[in-house]
Amino acid sequence: MNFWTRMSRKGHDDKATLIRMEEQPETSYGSMNTEPTNQNVPVYPLDQNVFSDGKTKVDFVLVWEEPLGEQKEESNTESVTHTKWREGFLNQLKHSGLLIEKREVGQVKSRLFFVLLSAPWNVLCYYAEEISLRAPLQVVNSKNLNWSEKIMQKLSIPNLLSHDVPLTPPDYYTCQFKANKLDRFLGSHDTDNFFKPTQRHQVLYEILSRTPYGSVRRGQVGINRLIKDTVFSAAYPLHQGSVEPPSGTPPQPLALRQVLFSHWAAWSCWRKYQPLDHVREYFGEKIALYFAWLGFYTGWLFPAAVMGLLVFLVGFWLIQTDVPAKEVCDSGGSFVMCPVCKVCPFWNYSSICFTYKAGLLFDNGGTVFLSVFMSLWAVTFLEYWKRTGSILSLRWDCSSFQDIEERPRPEFTAMAPMTIRNPVTGAEEPYFPNRQRLNRTVTSFSILIIMIAVVLIFLTAIILYRSIITLIIYHSTSGLISSSAQRIASISGSVLNLVMILILSKVYTMLAQILTRWEMHRTQSDYEDMFTLKVFIFQFVNFYSSPVYIAFFKGRFVGVPGNYNTLFGVRNEDCGAGGCLIELAQELLIIMVGKQIINNVQELVMPKLKAWWQRRSFRKGQDEEKKQEVPPWEQDYQLLVCEGLFDEYLEMVLQFGFITVFVAACPLAPFFALVNNWVEIRLDAHKFVSEYRRPVAEQAQDIGIWFQILQLITHIAVVANAFLIAFTSSFLPRAYYRFTRDSSLHGFTNFTLANSPTVFTAIQNSTCKYPDIRDDHGKYRPEYFELLAVRLGFVIVFEHVVFTVSRFIDALIPDVPEEVQIKVKRERYMAKEALAENQV
């Protein structure tokens, strides 16, 4: 059934005539002004994205490349099949009613063919209704302000974060587009501009994704499969104008892309609000929601960073006043410590004076307060983001997207073995049996478990590496290097662990894409949520396994002098001279900050290198006259392909885990995250505006399963921080000693050290000490069990207090503000009235 037949039948079924091409009289509807005033109408520059007639808009571009000479002869067999598929695909597009114009560009070794696509008015109307695009009913004249702007306005404080951005998109009440109710919508008389560019792109992508070029049962459907099989080189909508603002006199109007480049992507805008409505207008709701969440998260990091810095600075004061630190540094030869390995010598506890003091920067009384603060901060942050997300989803007309409007994925439509009626919409849709999907999902998660086992094997290898390297350095060197053997092994092990983390991340992400595609999820949201869940579980274990080992397991199973426990014949690792917490802080800084630096360098350098190489390859062989005037479709072809938002979200969510789960060990983590995110926003904005081809605008109701993952991390953080403070930090041992022995902490150092067992002393003919609370026979003293009870009690009290306050905050802050609820009801009422058959 071709497009025109479907249009005729659709009009007949709806008891409405086909859409008339002539202008129709505008009908005012509602109590407010229906058309935006002149001051709100953006002035756009002359559009260059047109066919050779100068009028027909280019909505999408397809590109393919054909080799010349010897290369053409080598690929002749494959090119015949590709040509057949390509011609069949383009014929199907013509049959769907699209307008097509071809352009050719000659190069040294190949020819480039550009296919310009445009959807006429009737095609736009038909598919706009099919994919549930929304159209404007009435202008909303209220100004959109965020919470900080409202506070500053009430207090009459100048807002340094605000700036005027031109071409502000108007806000509308909207409803789903209906072709037979065309005259009820704003701007229906202007058929050229009624649909926004992003909506036109969505219509074209819908057609391209669902157009077959061969056997449907073999999945030979859609442009994505054609690009994967190299039948086409690329498919993309065009950017609006160049990046740089126009020059000359009089001043020329700016394109929206130029506005975003100068008022958003520029580094000078680092302390300004993001123009989120502009981002949504140009890139769509999904990308805009990511930047909205990233900006919101970065803003909330500021108080967390300040609090972390204060706690860290408290450590400098404690270095000068801490009694146990003075005891360690002034002990001289009073505390002779047992060897850390079989061939290592005895050593004086005073030799770790610097390391012990450095540990106070990360391990002091302020960390308890910071842990409670960050736990409540995380809960409050998520609750307020939930409110902000609901406001944005309504303002951007996607509050009901996943429930009603989202359609099945093209790949799912092509490969599904049967159809079934949708219980919500009543439409016949492709269906894949849930039992088969469950079996495939179980298989995928079985592979995930195997990959997690691989991560744990590598973790064990890193543990053995640190022990073996320590022995090698002690054997082969002397002096300063020998005394720093443990530190060298620990730092090099952390760096090696980071390298393994990054390699395994790449491997499993590619594997997860294959598995999730095989599971046959119906909608794009379902597909992305399941892919995200699998990758996050793996990455969580991959990134956090080493910090968890250092925080909760390292040094717990060492044994006693003369009777040490071993792993594969190698003595179990003990914590370094300054304790496990400073090692944990070191591990976190290397993994978190190291990963951030690597990612930012990649995002800054790699796109520029790739773009330079692509431009170089494209321009090679063209003469200078052609180089000076390059059409926009050729300019955009030289840009990079946008790879989506998954990696961006994953980076931020893993960072969120570092600053909440292990904040007791590293108070500086929120500060480093804040600095990184200020850079991240500008890097990402610059990539999307100037270095990436324009992505197809996608709708999204929220940030998806990432929100549930953030909630899970918040709960894990409460438990992790409770155990960190109780079992890894020295806070509770100090508090116990202060209340049971000496409030000034005199003698605390000796309290934490045990004398070597008598058997070991007899063999060595010398006594020594080791960190533990044991007697001379290597048995735990009563104080150990008293302290253990205090620790377990602290964990229970800490968790209950934080979770209780969290529930109170959750109940106190409504998910949807009252004004948003009123606006939803108003929009539903207007949609009902506008689409009613009996309008007076």
C-alpha cells in the first residue's frame, strides 16, 4: 500500500477530507493570546539548506562513496549487490512521497554521492500523526525561571549567572497533531515553518528507519542496517548555518547554531546558566535533558566540594595538634616494628611520621560529619532533580512519551515473529514472546557474571603483583627506594589497575551491545535501559572492586608474626604504614582523577584529530576554487558521527559513586568532580555544536534508568560509609580510647600496637610490635571485642539515622510541583477542547 492510498484511507477513516494545501483561516482558541508577539518571534538568517530551486528544504542527507580505477574492479561483486540495495531503497523513498535530489563530488580515489531528501507537506502531516508529534495550541506567556533565579529576584540580588541569549524559543501549550484538525493549531497557515526542523528530521528518520530494501524477514530494513553494511557511508540532518557568527555591515541575524556556539559552548560561559530551551530546540529533548541533569548535578556539587575542602583543611590543623601523631614522630626507637616480609628488616615506627600525618588529612573526626552530609546531600539532590525533571518534561512536551507515544524500534519491527494489539493505543504492533526474551536475558546476564569473574581474576593478579613487587624491590635495592617499596608497589598497582579497567570497559561495552540487540526489546527506551543496566553492573564491579578490597578486606586476614596467612604462597597484603584509609584515598584519586584526565584529553584532542583527518581525506584532490565554496551537506559530512549519550552518562554516574560511596576516605573527591564537570559541560557542548554531525532529535521523558541507578548508589553509599568509618577509619578506636582510657589520647599509639607472639620472639631473639589488639600469644584482647561491639552499633545507628532522615526528606519534597500539576490539567483541557468535534 503506497503513501497516497494510506492518506486517502486515513482521511476516510477519520471522516475528514485530505489536507488542503491552500492557506486556511486561523481560529483563535483559549483565553490567552494565540500567536506569539513580534518581540518573541526569532529572526533567522537565510537558509542555505535547500535544493537547487532555492526553496525546497533539505531535511536529510544520505551519502555513499564509489571507488575509482583498480579499487572499483576489486570490489565489483560487492558493489553490484550494494547498488541493487541502494537503488531499491531510494525507489522506496520516492514511493513514500519524499523529494530527492542527487549531487556528486569527485575525488582522487573515489566519487562521493550526496542524496538530498525533503518531505513535502502532505508527507509531513501523515507521519507527524503516525509518530505522535505535538503541535502548538497556545502561547504560554509565563517566564521560565530556575530556583536560584527566583531566590535572587526575591532578595533583589544581581544575578551574575544570568545572561541574555537571543532567539529564545517560545513556550506553548501543545497536543498530539491531528491532520483533520489542522486549523486548530497555531501557525497552520504557514506550511513551510509549521513543523520545526527537529520535527522534520524525526519524520525523515522514521521513514528511513522503516523503509525496506530487500527481504524484511532477513532484517533488510532501514538506513542503519544499510550504513552497517557500507551501502551508504552516512545519513544525517544538516546543521543550521556555520559555527562562526557572520561578519559584515549591517549585522546579520544569527542562526541557532551560532547562538549556541557563542552563548553556550564558549569557555567564557562557564559561570552562566545553560540555555536549555535553545539546546532542546536544536538537538531535541533527550540531549537537552542530559545537559540539564549535568548542569543541575554540577551546581549541587558546589556545597559538597566546599564541605569536603573544609574537612580536608581541618586535617592540617590536626597535624599540628594531634597527640598520637606527636607520639609516633617523637617515639624514636621506642616502637620497633616487625618485618613486613620474610627478608625485610625490623624498622622503627617513627619512620612513618610523614605518612601518618598525611593520613590525618583524610582520616579525622570531620569525615563522620562529611559522610552524613553527603548521604543526605545525595538524597536531597535526587529528590530535587525529580522535581526539576518533571518540570522540564512538561515544558518540553514529553511527560507522556514512554507511556503512550513511543513506537517500537525499527529493528524490532523487522525481526519480530508475530503481531499483537497494543492495549493502550489499540494499534496492531509487532510482538516478541516474553518467555523467549526472558531466556535470552538470562543468557546475557550469565555472560555478565563470567565477565565479572574475569574482573575479580585481574583484581587477584593486581594483589599478587603488589606483594611480589614489594619483595623484588626489597631484594634488589637499598636505601630510600627499599624503604618505599610498599608505596611504589601500591601506586604502580593502582596505575596498572586503571589500565585494566579501561581495557575491560571497552571489551564488555561492545559485548553488551550485541547481547542487548539479541534480546529483542520493543522500544528504544527498553533497549537503552537494559543495555545501561548490564554495562553499569559490570562497570560498577570493574571500577569499584579494587577500592572495596582496600577499604574492607586488605589487612584483615594477615595473621600474626610467625604465622602469616598466604594467597598462592604469597603472604597476604597488609595495610601500609599510614593505614588502609590513606591507601584507599590514593587509589580513589588515581582511578577517579586519572580517568577524568584521560577522558577530558580524549574529548579535547581526539575529536579534533579525527575531524582534521576526515577533512584532509575529503578535501584531497579538490581544486582551490571548490574548496572555497563548500555546500553545507559537504561541510557536515566532514564532521564526526555523534556516538550518543551513554558514555557521558556512565562517566558522570561512576563519578557520583566515587564522591558518595567513598567520600569518608577522600573528602577532596567532590571538589575534583566539580572542577571536572565545569570542563565537561563546555567540552560536550563544543563537541555537539561544532565537531559532531547534527544528531536526529530524540524525545525522552526523563534520564531513564540512570535515575534508579543513582538511587541505588545513594543507598549503597550510606552502608559503605558506615562500614568505612566503623572498620577502616581510626575514628571509633580513638573515641573508644578517649572514653575508656584517656581523654587526651596519650598512650593511644601503644594501645593500637600488639607485642609479637612469644614463639616469634623466641625464634628472632627479639621482640617487636605490629598493628593489632592482641595479647602476647596472638589472641584477641577483651578490648577488641568491646570495640567490635561499638563498631557494629555505630553501623546500625548511622544507617537508621540517615535512612530515617532520607525518608523524611523524600516525604517532605513533592515529586511534582503544584504549578506543574495545574499546567498539566490546563494543557489536557485545551487539547480536549481543541480536538473536539463540536467546537463552536
